[in-house]
Amino acid sequence: MPDIRKHQPPSRPHSIAAGTKPGAVQQWAVWAEEVERLLEQGKSKPAVELAKVAHKHTASAASEALLVKAYAARIRALVQAGLNEEAKALLALVGQRYSRFKEALAGIGFILHAGTSLDDFLRPFADPDLPQDRRAEIETVIRRELTDLGPLAQSAVLPATHPLRLAATKLEQAFRAVTTGPVSDDALSLTEISHQSPLAPWKSLVRAIASFYRGDDRACERWLEQVAADSAPARLVPALSVMLAKPSKQPLKPAAIRLTTQIVGEASSVRASLEALDRAFVGGKPKRIARHIEKAVAAVKTSCPDLVERLKQHIAVRAYVSDRRALAAIPDGYRKDAHFWHLLARLTELLERDFTLEACSLWEQFRKHAVAQGLFAEDGPEIAALYLHMAEILEQSSPEELARERPAFEDRFPGYLKYYSDQPADIRRAGARQDPEACYFLYPELLYARACAIDPDPEIFRQWLHWARRSEDWHVSDRAAQSWRRALPKDGRPLLHLMESAEKRGALKKALGYLEEAEALDRLNPEVRRARLRLLTANAVRHLSQNKVHLVELDAAALEALPQAGEVNRPAFPAALRWASGVLHNNRQEALHYSAQVAALLESRAAATVTLANLADMAGFRSAANGFLGSDISGEKIAEAVARACALGEDLGLKFVVPSEWDEKILDELRERRLEVGTRQLCLLAEAALRAGRRELAFAACGAGLAKGGPTEARFLLLRGQALPEWEFSRRDECFIAAAELARRQRDMDLAEEAVELLRTYSRQGSTFLRWAAHREPRSFSMSSEEVQKILERERKASKLPVLSPDKPAPDYGSGRWNEEIEEENEEENEEEEDDSFAAMNFKELTQFLFELAKRIVGPRDPDGTPGKRHRPSSRGPRSLF
């Protein structure tokens, strides 16, 4: 959530193109000023989001330039955080989308190289025949972006005698010298660096620092004036100016403030008093806290009186979560305006997941005051962003969990009117405003609806529908899709969802109606074309199940008439329908004819058997079909045949299952890993095995898929995690997290979200013992490349599904993860729910599982068998708000 504050008038004009949206010209100045303020504070992520809003509403050259500037700051922040791959991906995306800013983005590429190796960037310099214009371009980037001389001084692609490398070496030595102790004039001569050198600004900076420590302020100022304004060293000029007690032309960034405070000790009393107050809050003694509150307020009132009110609000918020008795010690009270509620909401949001409803109620208070104070309009884009943020907070819980928790919260929630008894009249009025929909902020559906009413953007509707699909009630997702359909009638995506929803609940006539509307919008859409094939298939299966055999030929002809019906393997299904007609008419000759035709089209008797058997099961005539199914599968590779049949079923929207009597043959073939079947077919085979509850077969199929490598590794890791037994807690979670990490790197965000959702789902499916044990501590959703590779290697080598036995060591669930205090669960919750989490475990497995659990709870043992030391998890405590 961006830090939303009252906007001040812009300090400089910005050009706006003609034809912008009404009101955008007036709002543009506010947006531009806010983006610049956020960038100055180092808040690149909210700056990008606000710049997107500004560019969307103004679509001008100025707004585009501002957006690119914000993206550049975001990429720099990613590099500083060590996220080089994400930074490279974002740079490529921005460079492709805003190609005319190529020169402005060139320096970012230099920063990325500096995070790893500059060799590729500097290699052209080693060529003596490098064109002069290209040499000038590289030198310009070095002057503007080089923030560390070390990589350039140690570059292996430049000869040791190269002028640029020699200059960087000398400057690095001089810079280290002036920042660690006194230096002589000879050390500062630096004759190797000319005025034309791209490193000339560094020479001026080194001499300025030396003059500063010598106490020669005039010389320091003179050297600072010679630092090129567009160079990297120029970023230190404002900080050095402040150290010289000179006014800075621009506000200092947080890092520069820390530097000046560390060197010259300005505001040291304020820092000391705030640190003491932090320690007092941790100690928890009321009198000591009150004493330090008075000292901190007095120190800030002396040094920077304009920040006193903000400080008191920060202290109050800290007191709300630490010790409310400290509120009485705040001198002259504090204002509960938008800034106060913003702080309290953010802090509550950072606490445990149990406070999500409280956090949303506090964001609602912030919204009231922000509108009343004129920070933004009631129906402005900032309000829509706030609604989306509240919805994202609520999404931490499943729709079913929210439905259980909301009634109790609404019953006990008294509102915040009592908090305003000591506030000025304007704040009391703002706090007393009531929304027509009381407690709307507890319902993601209402939040999404409000956000879409303000800004009917397809992406917001997509997020709404994505959330709604998590609900077990199909009405929730259909309402979201219907809202999307009404707001954007030319968008076919909501129609596709409505069609799929109707199809899943058997309303095929309604599904076909939605499909016709989607076809009218975009008949060539691949999803629409697949949907027509899938619906006709479902309609044919329904006719068979209703014994309407006379319609089967019409269904087969309709499928054959589709342009896409002739694609690989699809012609086999109309033949399968005619086989079913022969079976139901007890026409053996016709059935055997079409059975042979299916086998010929699929190039496999075994694949034909799987296809026909699944069709008979779905239509409810399996007993009648047993005498019409081929049984001679000798000489065939069963795994490949089954995978081919599963691929056909998936193509038609049918979920095939694998005949259990073939499991041993398939397992033998999969373990040999010399199959010619593709990764997609193996994936479908694993999914079919999971649907049938046959973990061993799914496990083996995933192993065969992982052995092939490639971009499908993430999907196979996800399936491998689902195939593992219940007691493999840590290994399952690691597979899910590694799958999410791989998917993010491949930009497959749907798969990444699926992996994260699976990890969350396992943590909140009821309150059974196994599920508590599986999620005894929060898990991170990220993983390093080394960890991902380690898990991939482990899973590739695993050939058999893990089985617990008394004579076999138990799997390693992770060092120290069980060595924490076990808190009492509320015994009254879910006491009537039946715990069936052990149903799939036999007695030996259950015994060994409990034995391992006891070891983890008791803790590690020393070599002599005595209990080892137990380590409590460190408690972070409340975060400092100072």
C-alpha cells in the first residue's frame, strides 16, 4: 500500500498533451509531485504504481517519462536487494515497451552488470578500433552510473595498463585513504585522470572529502562545484553540503541522512532519545516509558518542531500494541487524523493473520479521514487502490474461513466512536461518518465491486474473479463474472468463465448460450474454439448417459464438422461414440468395427481400451461394455498408450482414470525412463493417477517427467508434492515452494499462484492433527537457485514412493523445526469435527509417524543419549515505528 499523504502544489511545471481525460490536467501536478516525493524517499514500488495511474489518465509525453523514471528507480532498488534476475526481466520489459527511452535506460544495464560482472560491458573498450561514438556512449554510462570503483579496477577484460583501469585503481586507493585517515597532497594529485575522463567527477569528490576532513570548507565547496551534476558521485554532493552547514537544493534521501548523522552527529540527541524510548517500550515498565516519552517529545520539539505531531502519533500507535497505559503520558494528546489511522492500520496488518479483520476496519477509518481531509476524492483511483489492498488482506484467509470469522467479529465490533472524545470537531465529524453498507470492508466481494465501479479495469475484474473462484459456492464467481460482463461487454473472458461454470454443474444448454455470445465476439479465439469442442463432447456423453442413443450419431457428426476436429487423436472420439452406440444397441459387429477404428486412430489397442472404458464409465454402461473391450495389449508400451489416451481426454475436457490392473506394468516402464512419451502426456498421466488416489503411480510419472528436464520441471515438482504421503510434511512444502520459484522465473504466474495456493490450502484444511503438524511455522514462498537445484536433484534421484517402517530411518523434516514450544489449541473449536487425516495410513506407518513426532517435540539428543539443548524461536517483537 503506497504511503498516501496530502499532496502539495508542484514545484515545477509538467507538460501535458492535449486530449487527456477531464480533470487530468489539474490532477497531473499532484500525481507528479507525489511520484517525485516517493522517489526521493526511496519508495520505488508505490512510485511506479502511482506513475502508472498518472500515465493511464493523462497519456502524455511527460507522464510517460515520469513512468520510465519510476521504473528505473524500481530496477535500481531490485538490484540493491540482490534480485538481479527480477531486475533484468523488468528492464527488458520496460525497454521493449518504451523503446524511445533506450539511452536513459542504458545506465541501468550498467548497474546490473556491476552487480555481477562488468566484463561484457567493458569488453569493447579493449578494442583499439572501437568507433569514437560508441566509446563516448560507454564513457557516458560509466560517468553517470559507476558507484563502485572496485569492479572496474579489477576488470579482467581490460589490460592492466589500460588508462581507464589504471585511473580506477588509483581512485579506489585514494578514496579508501581519504575516508580512513589523513592523506598527503601527493596522494591526491591523481595526474592519471584528465578532465575529459569519465572518472573525473570521482577525482573532484575525493579531493572534496579530503578538504572536508582537513576543515577547509572553502576548498571542499570548490571541489564539490566541479563534480558533474549528472555523474554518480554527484549523489553525495547534497549530503556533503549539509555537513558543511550549507542548505541543500534537494531533500536528503534516508541513506544520505544516515551518513550525515553518523559523520557530523546532527540530531544526535533526537536519535538517542528515540532509541531510549524504543528500549523502554521493550522493557515494559510504565513509569520508565512515560519518562522517555517526555524526553523524546522535548528533543524533537527543540530540533524539528514541525515533526512533533507526527512523533506523538507514532508513539501512540506503538503504545496501542505494546502498552496502552503509555497513551496518558503523551503531552497535550495527539490527533487521530488520517496519518494516525494509516500508521495503526499498517502496524496491525503486519501482525499475525488473526488480525486481518481488524486491519481492514482500521483502513476504513483511514479512508474516512483521508477523504474528509481532501487527500483524495471519494471516487478517486486512490480509493480504488485502497479497496483492492483491503481485499488482498482478506485473501490471506479462504472464503470459508472468512464466512466463519465474520459473524463473531461483527457482533463484537463496537466501532471507533469512543476514540474521538478528546479530538477536535473536524476529526470527530470525519470519524462519525457512517457508510451505507456497514462492515462492507469485511467482504472481498463488496470491496472488489467498489473498486471496479470506480475503475472498471479488466485487471481488477480478473483479480476479483480469481478470488471468487476459490469459493466452493459457484454463485460467488458467477456474480463477479456477470459484473465484468456488464461493465465490459466486449470482453469475452467473463463469458468463458460463465460457460465453464455452467458446464461444471451440468447446465450445458446455458453453457452453449454463453459460448455463442463468446463466438460472436471472437470466433477465432483458441479458448473459444476449444470450448466448442469440449461442450459438444460433454453433450454427447450426457446423451449416452440418458440412453438417448438416437442422438449419438448427430453428436459424432457435429464433432467431425468442427474445423479443429481433425487435429491429432481427436478423430478417435467420434468413432468411440459410434462404438458406444453399437454397445447400447447390442450390435457386436458394429462395436468391434469402431473399437478397431479407435485403436487404429490412436495407434494403440491399449489407448483405445482406456478411452472406451472411460467413456463407458462416464456414461454409466460399463457393465454392458465389458464384453466389447479389447483385452490383447501384448507387445505394447502401456505407459505411452495410457498417456496418449489421457491426452485425448484432457483435450476433450474429460478426466480419464488409469486401469488399476495395469499399474505394475506402467510402473516398470516409468522406472526404466526410456519412454518416447512427451512431458505433457506424463503430466496428464500423473494427474490421472492422483485423481484415482494412486500415489505410487503419480510419483513414478513425476520422476520420469523430471528426468526429461526443461520448462515443465515446475509442474512436475507441484505434482510430486501432491503425490507424497501425508507424513512427508517438509518435503511436500519444499516441492511446492521450489515449483513456485521456478514458475516465477519462467513468468508462469498462474502456476506460481497455484503452487502458493496449494501450500496455503494444506495449512488451512480443517484443524486436524496432521495439518497442525504440517504447518507448525510460517513458510517463505521464495527459494534460492541453489536450494531449487538441490530439490530437483533429490526428486530426480528418488525412484520409489517413501514408506515408513520401523527398521528404516525416518525422513529428515528439517533441522530444529520441531524444537519450539507447542501452544495449547482451543479445545472448544471444531470438537465435533471428525479427524480422518490418518485414514490413509496403516498401523506401522502411524506408529512410526508418532515416534518421529515425539522425537521432534522432545528435541534433539546428544551422542550420549541425553536430551540436547532446546532453542526457542527468536521473537522479533513489535517493529520500531521510529
